[in-house]
Amino acid sequence: MEVFELFIDEESLDSGIQAISIVENPAIEEDFIALKAQKVELAEINAEKRILMGPALIPDKKIYRRNELGEEYEIFFSEDTVRKASQLFLSRGNQNNSTLEHEYALKGMSVVESWIVEDENKDKSALYNLGMPKGTWMVSVKVNNDEVWEEFVKTGKVKGFSIEGYFSDSSNRPKESVEEDLCADCFEELQAEYALLEAVAALEEQVELESYGGYPESASNNAKLGIKRNKEVNNKCATQVGKVRAQQLARKEKFTVPTLKRIYSYLSRAEAYYDPAKPEACGTISYLLWGGKSMKNWVESKLKGLDELDG
């Protein structure tokens, strides 16, 4: 079985860890522990701290994977990559991004502690008999979501952490995405199609609809990066719709369900033209203007939660 090392491209806002998921079967095969309160003397009460502690990434641990073609392989992260991933996760403000089983976005969960194990015998994790090796990225997550705590943590339905993110690998396998220069006309047709959809929607959406926000900071950062790069190429890489969408994301505006559906549909089709190795390509810039991969994942999760995802 082939083994691939995964790396972080620090120049790409998509690269790195976007969120931490609580799952039943963590890929790194290590459970978290639920920390319950000791007596709070000043308040004179007993209350649960609702803090989960566990490893987010263990260096050099082989993790089994199987792709859509049925090909089996293993991946691993070096100690250096684990450290970089932990730092970028916090520096990009992703500590409040969490999901359940990588499918449903959760509210009320925050990473409140993050550290790298330097000495497996003296580390804080050793106090709880976790026995994590040197270089492990440990996190403590505060759970302020009553439903998650009562229905998933206390019942044991979730047993550990699992990361969500994007990495480069050590293989020389060809990219699965379509290179933009192979079908420039296709990309232009896609842009025109969504400009038309937006114009039609402006005529149809006359009623007041509930709107939703709270998407990842990385989605806003992607839009800001797209705006910057588009200016550097004389604003040639986006329709007016794309420019407006980027400004909305940069300002962290909320979106109605119909707009979320258009965002998801656009990103699902436009990702074929995204190539971080070509930062000045219009396909890459336009994909960032709409929030990039982190926005696509968030919108997909939000629409699933609202039972609004077609197909």
C-alpha cells in the first residue's frame, strides 16, 4: 500500500485546517476525554465544565484512506507539518469552526486550549492517561451547545476529534481538476450563466427572506484575497456578480437560502478551474471571490442542516 506525506502550502488560504469535527470513529484512533468540573469554591456550586480534551493530529501516524476510484493508500503528517497546522488554525481565526461527523456545522463549540506535546511524560495530557507522543497537537474544546453535550458527548455517540482541511501530498499524481486553459470558453459560459441567474433572482426575490451568516473567517479571507488578486490583473477576472459576492463575503453579510444555493452551485462547478499553482488565473481568482473551498463546505453543511440541498 502506498504511503503519502501531506504538507501545508502556507501561501494558500485554503491549505491547512478549517475546522475540527467531533466524530464516532476518529481516523487517528484516539478518543478524547470529557473533563467534568471540580467544585468551584467562590460560586459554591458543582457544574460541568463541558470541556473535551484530545489529540487533533499525531505526527507520523499512518491513516488509512480510500478514494472514489477504490484505490487504497495511507497518509501521514510530519511533526513539522502538525506544528504548522496548529499555528495556522489559530492565526486564521478558525477556533470556533466545528462540525459533527464532518457533515453538520455546529454552534457553541470553541477550541480554548491548543498545544504541542513536548514531553510525553510531563505533558498535561499525561495527567489524564492519554499517553500522546512528542509532537502531538492537543486541543481542549469548550462545548456550550446543550444538544451536542447531552445527545452526543454524554451518550458516547462521539468519541474523538477529526480535522477538516486541505493539504498537498508527496505524490506526483495528476490533478483531478480541469486546467483553466483547456476550456477557457467553458469558464466564460459559467460566469455568464451565473450573472443571468443573479439578474433573474433580483427580479424574483421580492419578499423578505430569512438570511444566514456565520461562515468561516477563511471564506471572508479568500474573498479578500480574490479582490486583491483581481486588482493586480486589472479587474479582468470577474463579472459584476463575482465582485459583488466578494464584497458581501468580505463584509460578512448574511445570505438567503436561494443565494446560498447559487453560491454552492457556482463553487461546485467552478472548483474545476481553481489551481493554487496559478494564482493569477481567472479561474483561481473567481473561485476565491466566491469564498473558495471553505465557503463551499460551509454552505453545503448549512443547506443540509436546513434540508435545502437538492439531490
